[in-house]
Amino acid sequence: MSLVAESPDFLQVYSDGTVKRFAPETAPPCLEPSNDPNGFRSKDVVIDPLKPITGRLFLPPSVSSSEKLPVLVYFHGGGFCIGSTTWLGYHVFLGEFSATSRSIVLSVDYRLAPEHRLPTAYEDCYAAIEWLRDQASTEPWLQQAELSRVFLSGDSAGANIAHHVAVKTIQKWVCPVKIKGIMLMHPYFGSEKRTEKEMEDGGSEDVKSNDMFWKLSIPEGSNRDYFGCNFEKANLPERIWSKFPAIEVHVAGLDFLKERGVMYAEFVKKNGVKDVKLVEAKGEKHIYHVLDPKSDAARLLQKQMSQFMKRF
């Protein structure tokens, strides 16, 4: 048994198919409001026990029975191979965002590659939208959910997922769930053709890691022009683009994937999505809000996300 792929401190894949993951610090759910001024609550839920798919719900403090709250469905990053809503960075950022924005947050734990290659993550995360619809009347923490104001978001691979879940939701029409907008954080896309930055940094650890995660996550026999990687290859019909919700694409100035985010924003505009905004966090790295969820930059991102949701 030999090591065939590795992301130091996170992932090891062996020749017999064994996968070892090494999670950073995690956080348990907090059913009672913390002493933090934001005072959010959280609990874990089962979306599909057979696969399994789970999630973590976040509620802001002091929700009255008459208050209606928008819903943010969030998909974590990790190159489709690692990551969890239980990771401390996600728990803190999303819990405090719930309090800041006064929204219900559903963070989804989908099945991971290479054991479950794409499109499994898209199917699992779409199942979370159906779960939201089906559980809204029975799950106590969803009693104030305003299903006509649902937003999709995610970082890195999770931003990629948010795009594909938006497409599938448009195709399936999950009434009464209405996706009002999507917010992509440092989106993780690719193609066989390299960007200028990827060619410039071709020997860097970032590019090597990027290639490794794509190799582990796309279907066997596919390349980086697989539709889940290269959004230009999806060939979506005009009727899908005409129904696409508003999009806010966030890129980080020091992120070598910044070019991919800019390309995505330009592509969706070209295909007729009228409400598209590109936001750059200058001087910040990839997923900075997860690495340091209490930083000034993370707080600013929470504010920007809240402002986007309040538009609808």
C-alpha cells in the first residue's frame, strides 16, 4: 500500500483506496446561546440518513414567533475532498453571520471525494434544498423560515456547488423554495486550458494541490473540462440563464483562483444574468474568512453578505 495523493495536515489517499482525513479543530453544536454578544444557537440535523447527508442549523438570538427570517444554505469548501460544517472556522463564521444578518443558516455536510466523486456533491447539496422544503412545517428551528427568501452560498468548492445547486433548483422548481440570490466566495472552477496565473505559478504548491483535488474529485476518465469543473462546458439553455437569480462573486486579491472568479462573473453576464456583482477583498488570501472568522476582513464579508440579502 503506497501513498498516491496527499494534502499535508488534511488528506492522505493510498493505492488500495484508503483515505485518511485529518480535521483541524472542530466545534460541537451549541443549543443554548453562547455568552458571545452575537449569541447564536446551533444544532445538527440529518438530511438523509441512508447516504448519509447531515447539516448544521444556526439561529440568531431572540427570535420572536412572528418574525420571518431569510435562509442561507451554505456549502463548505475543501476541493470536494475535505471539509465539514463542524470545522471551527465554519462554525464561528456562519453562527456569527446568522446573528449579524438575522437569518437562519443551514450548513451542509455532503459526501466527499474520492470515495464519492462528482456529481455526488451536487446531488447531496440539492437534497438539502428538498429537505428544507419538506421539513419547514415540522422542524422547530425552521418555523420562522421565509422560504420565498432563500440564498445559496459557499466557499471554494462550495461556491462551485452553489452554482450547480442553483441550476438544478431552477430545473426542478422546488416550490415554495425561491432562490433569491447566490454568493460565491473564491469559487473553485477550472479547465484544461490554464489561466495566466496558473501558468505563471505552474510549479507552485497551490497549482499542484489544485490539480490533485480535481483529479480526485471528477469522475474517472474525465479531465478538467468536465462540466462541473469548466462552467463553459455545461451548455445550459437560455431558459435556465433567464431564470438565474442575482449573483455576487467574491474574490480575494492574493488568491491564485481569483482569475477563475472573475471569469465566472464575466461568463454569467455574457449569458444574460443581469444582476451580477464582483467584490474583491484586496490583500486577502483564499478562504480568509474560514481561516480567521473573527478578523476585520471576515466581519466586513459578513456585512457585505447581509447587505446583499437585504436587497431582496
